[in-house]
Amino acid sequence: MNKIKVGFGPETTANSFYQSGVKVAGLLNEDDRFECIFFKEPMEYGSLSKFDILIFIKIAPSAEVLKRLKSAGKILILDYQDMFLFPSVYEQNYIKKVLKKIYYFGLEAREKQRYANFDCCLVSSPASEKIVTESGMKPYFIFRQIYNDWNREHPKVHSDKTSELTILWTGVPLNLGQNKPVEPILQKIYRKHRSRVIYLTQLPERKEGGIEYKRWSVETWEKELLQADIAFRWWEKSNDQYHKDSNKIISYMAAGLPVVCRPTAADKLVIEHGKTGFFAETISEFEQYIEKLIVYPQLRREIGNSAFKEVWSKYSLDKHVEELKKIILNLRDECHRNKANG
């Protein structure tokens, strides 16, 4: 039996490629039906044409290359993650949306033609499904897999402390500004409960007031999660945040940490409020739930343990790859049927 040749790329140093490319391909290769190889930029027809299935992670080639690959019978999948498509699909204000469609008409028409070559687009948020559909692609919902596999055997062991706890946020420097509305609350809790507030991010280490910036590293971040007692995520309601998937929240939960977050549409599918985490729609609710987790260690332990069990039962790499196999095989069978029907 000929193996299905699956290409993942383009290769980058981003964590998204390591998680959804390197790790996924590694597990997929254990199935005798598949052969996975990585491809690089520039993404040219000649180097890409040797694959049967191409999975583009956040970066798509030109319309011309996609069209030629499609004509050659290749199956094309876009792994959306958090890439930018084009302006109007993100706009939530109706009037601004119409104006953007008019202003960017030429650009967006060309981009729609480019994206129309994809057989499907992988998304991990209900909000992204709408965005991808509007951009001219067929969305396929697949939960983002757990990134921190090491924590499956090394979850957080919670203490009975009610002070000097560590509150953690992880993320790229670009999103640091999202925390500004809750930073006064974090500073207040830092002073009141002698807490540490850590931002694990790709910046030089420093301390500003009660907030410590620690450098994120792919080699150490899973262990760094265990230094925390509580994790949080906040975001300002804007066109570039509401559609985000839940990989950050899932990572916290996979380490056994109780989470307080302002929920996106995806977060609401992952967390059960009051049982596996807390939703804070306002800043006052954010303060309330953080403090509750500080002063009630048994609650901290129960929420963290329940969160750990919940995500590992649903979002492991194994389950993600099994779902991806179904997608690939269904698309291949559909392609064969279309060829048979002329």
C-alpha cells in the first residue's frame, strides 16, 4: 500500500510550528498509512508537488502556487491558528465592516480567490469558524491539542498556603497590553497577600513593581508552570482577540492550575465555570475569583485537579492526531469520488 505523503510547513522557529507541525507529524508517522515530511520557504510548486496532502501552518503560498497544486489533485489544508486573513472578516461593527469591504474590495477579492483553493481550514474557536467561512474557506473545527505533554506526569501539587502564592500569565510580548486593565488588581493582590505575579514571556527578565517578567523557553516553560498556584487570562474586547482559541487556557489546566479568565467563545467550550475554572466578565469579578482561590486552598486544589482531568480526557495530542487522520482520510476519499464522477 502506498503511503499518503503529508507535508507540514513552512518550517519556522515558532511554537505553533513545533506543536502543530513537528509533534503532530511525529505521531502521524507512527501510523503506517502516512509519511510526513516538512517543507520550507520559499513555497514553490516544484518542492510542494511531491506531497499528496499539504498542511500549511499559519502561512499560505501564493494564489498561483495553490491553484497549480489544486489542479494537480493535491489536498490543501490551512491550519488557521491565529493568522491574519483580511480586514473586514474580523470587524464586528456592521457599519465599519461595510466600509472596510468597500475600501479593501480589490485586496479582499484576490485573497478570497487564493483561499478558495483550500479544501478546508482547521479552526479551534467558534468565532474563527465564522471568520474563515466569510473569507471563502470551509472551516473544520478541531480543538487545539495540549502543548505541555510533560505536565501529564508532572501536574501541580497544591499547597495549603493562603499567602505568598504565585499568579501566572504566559504569552507573547505583543499581547502584554491586554493585561493593563487588571494590573491594578494584580498589584493590589501582590501587596495584600504578598503574592508574586509572573509574566512568562519572550522578554529580558526584570521586575516592575509587583510584576516579574521571566523569560519563556520551550525547554523550561512546562516546569515553570508548576511554580505557579493560579493562572489567568484577560483580554480587551477588540477585533483581534475575540476569535482566539484556548491553547493558553488548556495549557494552564493541563498543568493542574486553576484558571481565572475573561472567556472567549472557545474558552466557554473548555471551562465549566465554578468546576474547572472561573469566568470573569468584569474586573471586579476577576479580583473576586483570584482572591477566592488564594484564601481557600481546598478550592484551589479541587479546581486545579478537576481542570487537569478534564483537559487530559479531551485534548491530548493522541486525540488531536486521531481527529486529523479522519480529516485527511475523508478529504482523500472525497477527492477520489470526485475523480471517479468526472
